[in-house]
Amino acid sequence: QDSSSGSTPCTERFLVPTTSIVYAPLSMVFAWVTIACLALFPSIHGVPQVGDLSGLGDDRNSALLLLQSSANVLPRTRQAAHGGHHPRREAAFAASVAEILQPTGPPTANETAAEMSGVALNEAGDLEAFLSALVTNSVMLGVFFLVASCLRQRYPMVFSGNVAANHVPFTPEESFFGWWSASSKLTIDEAVEYAGLDQAMLLSFAQDAMKILATVGAPLVLIVGPMHCFFGGNRAGDDNLSKWGMANVIDEHPWLYWLHAFVVWLVVITTQRIVYDSMRGFLTRRNAWLHGMPAPRSTTVLVEGIPDDKCSDQKLKEYFDKIFGGAVVEKALMIKDTSALMDKVKARDKVQLSLDAATFKDEKDNIAACKQALALAETDVKAARLGVRKQSADVGGTNLTCGFVTFKNRRDAELAKMMAFTPDADEFTVEIPPDPTDIIYADLQRDPSAQRVRDFIGYCLIAGVFWAYMPCVLGISYFTSLENLQAYVPAFKALADSPSIAALWDGLVSSLALQLFIGFVPTFFVLIFCNFFVLKAEAWVQHRIQDWYFYFQVVFVLLVTAIGSSLMKTAEQLAEHPTMIFSLLAETLPLATHFYLNYLPLQWVTHGQNLTRIVSLFKFKAFSAIYEEPQAKEMSEPEDQDYYGLGSRSARFAFMLVLSLVFCSLSPLITILGFINFFVCRKVYGYLVVFAETKKPDLGGVFFCTQLHHLQQGMFLYIILMTGVLLQRDTHTYPGLIAGSSLVYMYFSYNKFRGIRWQSLCFQELVEGSKASEKKRVASRDTYQQPELCD
């Protein structure tokens, strides 16, 4: 690991547990303690005995609501959707009644994706479950804040490492909640300077999300919500949680659906205006970041597809000097095949670790042996390095087909990125290089011809992750079913004989297992990316995670009720009848709004758990038993980049905002929960990224721009959903057409946004030169030479 870069090579990354592994067991413990109390003390406060449901009235699950809300999972047995006179809904209700009569058992082949994933449909009594989940998650968040505050004072090296290194804008207070005040005091510009533009814009996105949800949510909650409640026609009946939402509005309402047609326009225009304002602010920071880029990155380009007759350092330099008509190139460095050398380097580093451990334990005999082995290993490394240099002096040899060209001034480097050097588009392709400390040199050494095959396999595996998710969910549901377990393990028979415990088991255990599975999805993506794609830099791994993880959440969390029993079958139907998407979303998504009201508070808890830095603390304590604390601190960082990295965080931030906006008209209360989510995000990550976590390589806002793209793509889903709902519930087509017409506005607005040039400085700024007032950042490394070739 290159400690200066703060990154871990893909092939050596720990597969550490994710957030759900920490939170799910806590929920499980809480649930089983409660079960034990019910079993041992059945008469306390009139609680019926386990297995006796006679006192529960018609709702056989009401005794389990508190337990299930602790894991934020509504039971699979609650399937009935409230309100409505559509035959499809009535059939679904009749089928769910039959299932409620026998709530336990293995999943069936015709179960929908929502049923298998534990997504319950709306029904009466959900208000109590929602309030219970809200209180439970709020308490858990407070507990994590208290734990993190205690750990911060006990282990400052883990929780305030940047403060000790004096790499912070100011020193946080020593008070118990000093981290909260430090995060509140922190500005975005300070975060840019000390954590990088990518991390700072993550905080800026949280602020923008709060602004959007406050602007949109205020009229929805304070005006539209009361209209639903008092003038909607009481369609929700006994479902009190739906009274503030559109579910309380009867079909063919004389004027409320007309109101919603214009609400759609309000949400779309408000979101787009804030997005463009945010992008304008980002462009200012992006230009400052580009001007402040230090050498050699600012004057270097990455060149790929170099012809065989130019494959040497000298030939590559001569070629670009000839193209520009003068001695404009300072240095040209071909990427060299160093696979044999790297084997020697790894062997030497392994001996060095053994020496460090022996020195820490003061094992004198072992120290002497390790020093002797280290000297021999160093000799082997020097010999292998010298051999690579000799072979690379001539054209070919160990030289590959890509390299770095460093110019004497930035203007020539920027011009090189804009030029087409030969008629062949695959020759001399030029792009912005990654940070020198973040480059994955092994990826640059891959054979371009064989890489096409690996790319194809990689995309097939990504498709496989999406395709295999539902079969895996079905398998987890099957093997965690109490009815199946009792067939193989007799000890489970006693549990299965109790209807209440059996219902709790099937509703809770399978859902917790699914949470663990979903938590490892980013890791599955990382394994595919690192083994089958050329990534060039660790930061680009995170960007790929951001893209694919966002779409995975959209499909299997947001749209899970619309998938039905087969993702492939649903995709085929939409391909044959594209306009079916309006009715599909309108008939499915509104039936599960309560699930998403419970889903958001759970996210608050995950942010609180992230503040505790449990994995980093555990690694620090483990390494401290072998190494000195400073080295243990270095080895325990960074945090697991699969789940806690900037890519996963950015994907979750964007998804949470999209989720809140997609359901904002159907259930205005979700805007309040979304606002609280991003408020917690701003406080937690405002402290973590600046004061606790090591600084990561910076792409200069690439993740933020992708978040804005994802947000606008989510707005298309919102418009399609609301258009379908209005067309379905109102006899007049005009409200639906008015809402649907916002698709045209959204299309042109999104295309205009995509045309914004932010990646590089424009030519006008190159001619004028860098601003004298711009402060250059300190270079993390002063060369693009492969580290193993450096003395």
C-alpha cells in the first residue's frame, strides 16, 4: 500500500463487513430479547402468551409490529393494499387474505420481487408500526452518536487523526459533542482545501438535497397534505398513515388531481433550478481546482495506442516534439512490463513486514535473520530493476503501448488533449492522467487485445449480478424459512409450532439475511471491476461503483414492486409495449409508500454507525498488538472502500434524494424524513471526511456531476409515475397530459445540462493563463515513473 495516496490496491483489499452486518445483529438481539420476555413472562401488562392470538383481533401481526420495526422490516404476511376499486387490486387483496391465514412457510415460485424482498404493501395499522420504527431508529441514532462521542475521546488517533497531523482548517472543541460543532462550523471551501473537491461536493450535495426537499416539501406537507386529509374523500379509511397522502383521494376527484398536475411541474422546475444553481457554483470551484492542479499532473497527458515504432521513451518524446514544432516535451515515460520485478518487490516487502513485527516484539535473533533476508531481497530487486531498464532502452523490449508525456507548459498539455494525431482513432489517444499516487500500473500493463474479451466477460458478470439477485433472494427466503428448517433440524420444530414466533421468524430472519446480501453488492461489483476492466486508478473504481450501485438500488429498492416475479419478464414486456411503463408504475409503486417511509429512518442509523468507525477501530486495535501505534494507524486506513468509499456513498446519497422526490406527491411526509436524512449526513460526514478519514485521491468533482445526472434521471421516473397515476385515477385525461408534458421540458433541460463543459479548462482561459492568485496544491508525487522502477 502506498501510504501517501491513502488507497489500497484492488487485489489486496479486505472484504470487511458492511453497515448491515453491524446493525442487523443489534436488531436481532433486540428482537430475541423481546421474544424471550414474551415467552417467560406472558402475563406482564396483559401480553398474551406466545402462540395465543385470540386477543389480537383481526390483525394477527399487531403483537409483532414493535419487534419487526426494530429491524425496519414489515412482515411478508401483510400483503393487502388499502383502498381502491380496481379488479387487479381486489384480486391482490383476496390472495393476500389467504396468505395471512397461513403466514409461515417457504416462498413460492410465483412470489413477486417485493414479497421476496420483504416489501410490504400499505394497510391499516401501519401508523403504529411507522411510529414504532421511527422511535426505534431515532433511539439507535442517538446511541450511535453517544458511542462515537465516547470513542472519539478515547481513541483520538482513529477519530481525529487529521487533527493530530495538523491537516485541518481548525481544531475541534474537546467537548463531548465537539465533532457536531466542528461539522457545523466547517464550510465547503474549507472542505475543498483539506479533503479535496470530491469529498467537499458530497457535503454540498447533502446541502442541495436539503434545499430541494425543503422547497418542495413545505407546500406539499403544509398545503397539499391537508387537502388530501380533509378534502380527499377519505379513501384510505382506517389507514391513518395514508390520510396525508394521495392514497386518501378518491378516484375521479373533481379538482385535486388537477392540482397535482401542476404540483408535478412545481417539483420538476424547482429541482432543475436548484440543480443548475448548484452546477454553477461547482464550475467556479472546478475551475479553481484545475488552475490549482500541481505539476506534474497539470502538464502531463496519458497516451494510449502508441504504435510499435514509437514504443520507447526517446521515440515518444521525439514524436510529440515534432508534432508541436519544437522542444515542448520535458519527459516521456513508457509503461514497462514489470511483472517479474513486482514479484521481487512483493517478496522484499513481506520480509520488511516481518522485520517490523520482530522489532516491535524485540526478538533479537529473529531481527538479525530478517535483516539478512531483507538485504538479499533488496539485491534481487535492484538486479531485476536494472534488467528492465536495459531492455526498455530500445524500441519494444519491456515497453508496452501506453505512456505518460509531460510537457514544459500546461498550454501544450491541454492542446494535446484536444488533438487527433492520426486517422486511426485507436492510435495516440490522449486523456487527463490520474493522480500519480492513485494509478493502478498493473491495469496499464494489460494486453489491449485480450482486454476486449475481459470487458465482454465483465459486462456479462454485471448483468449476472442483476439477473441473479432475485434467485438469490428466493434461495435465502427458502433456506431461512422455519418450515424448511424444522424439516432438517428437529430443534426448530418447537419454534414452528408457535404461530407468533413462526411469523416473526419468517418476517425478520429472512429480511435480515437479505440486508446482509445487499450490503455486499458493492463488493461484488468491485471484484468484477478489478478483475475484468482496465480502471487505471483507484478513484475510477469508486466512480464505477457509484454508477452501477445507484442503478441497482433503483431497480431492486425503488422499483421492486413493479418488477413482479421476474426482472427479465418485466423487461421483455416493457420492450414490447414501452407505454406500459405508465400503468405499471401507477399500479404498483403507490401501494408500498409506507415501506419507504420506514426505509428512510433506517438510513439515519447507518450514518450514525458510520460515525463510530467500527471497522477502522477494530483494525487499529488488532494491528496495535503487533506494531507501533503510528504504523497501526497507517495500516488500518483507509476504511473499507467497497461500502464506505466515495462511490457507494455518492450512490446512496443520490438514491435517497431520488427516492424522496419520486414519492413526494404520493406521500408528502417522505420529504420530512428525507430532509432529516441529509441533515444527519451533513453533520456526520462533515466531520468524518475532514477530521477523521485519510485524504483520498481527488477527481475534482466527477462524483458530484454524476450525482446530478442520477438525480435528473430520477426526475423522469417521478414524471412517468405521476402521469400514470393521474391518467389512471381521473376520468379526464387533461391532468395526466399536463403532468406528462413536463417530460418535454425535462428532456431539453437534461440535454442542456449534459452539454455543459466542465472536464477541462476552456481555450480562452488557457490563452489568458492561470490566475496569479490561484494557490497551487502540493503534489502528492513528482513523477509518473512506475514506483517499482524508482530507486
